Amino acid sequence: MDAEMHPLLKGKSKLLDTDSIDPTHQHETITYRHLLSQTLGSRDPLRVIALCDSDAFYAACEMVRLGTSPELPLVVQQWDSLIAVNYPARKFGISRMDKAVDAKKKCPELICVHVPTYKEGDTEPGHWGPVDARTHKTSLDTYRTESGKILNVFKEELPGVEIEKASIDEAFFDLTRPVREALLRRYPHLASVSPKDMDTPLPPPPPIKWDELGHLIPIEPEPTPAHEKEGESSKLLEAVKEEPLPTWHDVALSIGAELMAGVREKVRTKLGYTTSAGIARNKFLAKLTASYRKFNSQSILRNAAIANYLKPMPFQKIRFLGGKLGKAIAEEYDASTVGDLLSVSVEEIQNRYGESALWVWEILRGIDRSEVKAKTALFKSMSASKNLLKPLVKPAEGAHWIRILAADLVFRLKAARAEQPTLWPKTLVLGAYKGFGNGHSKQAPFPFIKDVSVDIIASVADKLWKELMGLEVEGSPLNIRHMHLSFTGVGTAETGQGSIECFLKSPLPIAPSVSTASKRKLHAEEDLSANEDDDVLPFTDGTPINPGRNSPDCHTAPSFTCTRCGKTINSEVNNSDAFNDATGATNTSEARLDWNSKLDNLKREHEDYHYALDLTRRTNGTLKVGMPGPVSGSSSKKRKTESRSRVSTKGKSPGIERFFNTSK
DNA sequence: TCTTCTGTGCTCACCAC
DNA sequence: GTGGTGAGC
Ligand SMILES: Nc1ncnc2c1ncn2[C@H]1C[C@H](O)[C@@H](COP(=O)(O)OP(=O)(O)OP(=O)(O)O)O1
């Protein structure tokens, strides 16, 4: 998944002098200043990033769920095709390309598991019964849930480490900080240096015991005579003999490898999932490194090995170079591998594709400054869709699929709210498509309510469906081949404005205010039949219309006394003003949990406040405080050289525009 | 076993209009 | 708001 913004559209970034001299920084001398500085961010010469990827993930989920023995071949199928093949099954030559029947021929004892599905009326996806693509909808939700469990183990095992969920089965780790701490613990002499010696290089590092830590990607290419030039091969062979001395960054990587081996083992023992990991100096390389050797193993890419590891790689495999831009470059330079492009100068590539194409030049050299960033909101939209094998021909058939899609959204929103109770999808979108590029969508504001149900979603969606049907030309066949239902504008309701969590725990939902503008579009509430009694009401900002009613129990606001500033911190007083009556949920354990979580939030926010304050002092006030969200560790690490985000598209060079959003 | 290979069925994000 | 695309699992 991980749909990060395209690097070429992020805006300009400057090539630093040091980059052009020694782009990969592999010959950089590490000084005491480097070691002892905490704020180098992505330019830290001791940076250690890891990527962890679950092996044959969906298949592994089913193995765990069914408790099958690890050596039994198992595949997960979606209708007739395979979407995951475990490693024992791969031994039989089964791959994702196979149809289920063909796979069974290759291995008669193969265990085939179909992905969970919904049919109308189901409130949760399941494995029961025979599946039928014409009546069922697949659901990947159980895999998302398992994915979440793995992430939680990661967080438990590496507290304080920035972890970024990159896809359903992958996560990045910024291990720089724990590695540095371990380094200073193990080699305490590194910590004691007089100020005047700060810029002297560190002493030579100790030898490293790589055994047990993972596969070391070799510095010289492995003997594949095919791609070595004749004249150079003898020289090369000599070089292979002499492994260069280890660097302190190598030591850092080895510590990172220890940490990853530890968490991976925890995931295996606690949850039963085997994983593969890559450890390197940035995200791009970590991901590449993870695929060096797969299945319950990890690999390490030292800086000295970067160049040779990248050279033979087809560059169009690099993210964002697989599309039109990559194709244009391939044709322009008659190139297919990274090595083929290394002779292209940074000026050349920027002249041709715009200043921002610096990113291309950098990535070919293994430079990637992107940060590991825990996602604040888990997602911004949530969608469910279904290709209809049997196209819809009558408007009345729409309701059936709406309910099935809605069930998936309900289930997932509830699950997400278990962790993040303030999650709030602001809009519901329904799309109906007849073929590629032939369809329409309609959207409506989605009310903020505690208990989302299929009925509620369906009532709004049915309205949208009617609107869509209104667009149909009289008499022409419907032929809907694809339906899509999604929440968009998913955010967390702002704390401080109306104590959203109280709403969520309220047995009756809040009556939000309605602006005249939105009222016009919000007729959907008229026939939210199942919930006449204020259960669903439109709103614009979560402000209660009628504070006297539906009041949840918020009268004892959580508070605590900060040990650092001595102040008593409590939540907004006006929250409790807004709701003057308890509703009965007061003494339930649910309510207490809610109270506790509010207290936790309060503490966290206050800690963030102090953290930001400290940072401000450290950075001479250059850092902005008082931003709405919590100050995360990594945002504070952002360097000014990295302020590439949110540059207006005007800064974009005309050269690259033609590679995006051009019809073709 | 494995990166290549297909194609499906999805999910998510961003941008132009 | 709506439509379209790119990207990846
Ligand atoms: N093209 C696809 N279509 C549908 N589902 C996919 C596709 N690619 C991957 N998936 C699903 C099934 C996988 O178990 C899950 C994770 O993908 P991925 O990490 O690429 O492979 P994998 O986990 O099956 O094997 P590996 O051990 O090689 O990582 O996502």
C-alpha cells in the first residue's frame, strides 16, 4: 500500500556538496560529534533503518488460524486464483499464477483455503459455506487484524522506536536511537570525550561477529562471471579477498540486526508468524535488502556493499520508476539497470526532467532521506468494492450489494474505533460503474454516531443510489459491473471541541449542528428509518445542537498534576458544561475505560507540550510549538534541508509534468 | 522456493477539473 | 464534489 506522495512532486531539494563528492557517504568519517548528536535525522551517519515483511502473509494467517503444521503446503485462494502460497507449497512449484485446480494437480495434498467472504446478512466475514463470486464479497479484514497484532508486538518489543506500517505485511523501523544507546552502553569510552575533541574521528571499531545476525550482502558481487568485464575480472578477484575494515556504521547495523532478530523471534513465538527483514541505512535500501533472502531470515546491507548491490538491479522496479517516467528514462538512455544510468550526471537528469528529478539521481545511488513516520491517522479513507460478475440490470438490485459493502465498512470502522475511538469518517461515497471509466459516484456527509450499523450506512447509501439511478437514461440498460462504497475524510475528531469520546460512549448519539449549507444536502436523515430517535443526525462540526439532551457521562473530567511544571492539568471545562446529565453509562466499566483513556491522552498531550518546549529551547526557538497535533519524535527530527513537503505545485518543473495525469 | 512470469480483486492516495 | 490515475499488496 503505502501510497506516499510522489517524490518528484514534493518540490525541490538541494543536492548538498557532500552528496556529490561521496553520494553514499560510505567513506564518511564518523566523529564524536556525529555519535553524540541526537538531531541529525536522515543525515545521521549512524542511521539504521529496518524493514520487516511477513512471509507469505495471507497463507501464514490461515496456517495460524487453522493450526496447521508449518511444513504442510497451503494456499489462499480468491475465487479460482491464488493470492498467497506458503513456502512448503512453493516447493511443489506452485506460484500465484496458478489456478487453484492446477495447484492441486501439482500437489494433491495441498490445503486450499478461500479468503473470508460476506454475503448479505452477514455481520462479519467468515469461512463458512461454499463461496460464490456472484453472491459473496471477499474480505481481507482478518488479515488486517492479524497485521495489527504483529504491529502491536513490534511496538511492545521496541518501545519508543518509530515504526511505520507500510503495508498489510510490512513495517519500517527507525532503529537509530536504540542502536546509538546500545553503542554507547557497550563502548562507554565513546561517550567520554572532551569538547575540543568532538570533531576528531572515532577510534577504529571492534571486529564484528556477523554470524547469527543474518545474511551479509557481499561487498563485491558474488562470482557471476556473466556480468564481469574481461579486463577487470582479475583485479576484482583480488579485491574480493580483502574485506575492508568494518566501520562504526557496520557496528550500528549489527546492533540493529540484533534488535530485529529479537522482535522477529517474539512475533514468531507470540503469534506464530515468520518474517523476513532487511537492515540498512535508509528505507529504500532496507526494503531492497529484505528481499535478498526470504523466509524466516534477515539480511544486512553495509554501506560498502550498496553500489554493487544496486548496479544490476532493473531500475524500473524502483518505486515510481515503474511507470511512464521510468519508461521514458529507459528509452532516453537505452538503459535497463541502475548501473546503466550511473553515468548520467545530476545536471543532465535535472535539465531533462526538472530539478526535482534529483530524486532519481539520488535513488540510483541508494540515497533516500525519507523518514520513518508512524502514521498519525491510520488511513484517510476506507473503501469496499465489488466487481459484479453478473451485472446489475435493475435498480432494485443495488440495495443487496450496498448492504454487503456496508457490512464490511461497519466491521472495519468498529475495529478501528476500538483503538481510536474518535475516528470519524466525514463522507460516504457510493460509486457505480458500467465498465472502465464509465460510471459515476455520489457522496453525502456521514453523521457522527456511536454505533455505526449496516442500516445506517445503507440508508444513506440507498439515497445516493437513488441519485445515481436518477442519472440513468430512461430505457437504457443498467449493466452495473462494479460497485464501490467508501468513507472519505476519515479523521480523528478534535479533542477539546466537544469531547467527542463522550459522544461515542453515549447510548444516544449527539445531535450535531446543521449549517444551512449542509442541510440542503443532508436530507438523507429523513429516512434513516431504523433510527428515528435522534440516533442519526447530520452535523457539521460535532458541536451539539441540543446540549440538554443525549448527554453522556462526562461530568468528572480527568485531571492530573504534572511533576515537571506542577500544574494541574484537566480537560476542557466546557465539555462538561455542554452535557448536563448522565445517561446511565456512568459506572460501567466501559465508562471507566473511557475515562482512563482520556486521562492517558491528557498526559500524553501534556508530555508532548513539554517535549516541544524542550526542543524549542534546544533549537533556539526555531521550532514551532503549539501545533494542533502531538509533537512526534520524527517531526522534530526534520531538518531544514528536508523541508520538501507541501511545496506548491508551482515549484514543479515543467519537465516532469508530462509524466503525470496525462491521458494515455 | 525464490526474485522474471499472470492477472484479479482489492485498497489507498493524490490531483485536475 | 466528481472523475481519473498511479501504485502496491
Ligand atoms: N497482486 C496481488 N493481488 C492480490 N493480493 C496480493 C497481491 N500481491 C500480494 N497480495 C497479498 C497476498 C500476500 O500474502 C500479501 C503480502 O504480499 P507480499 O509481501 O508481496 O507477498 P507474500 O507475503 O505472500 O510473500 P513473501 O514471503 O514473498 O513476502 O498480500
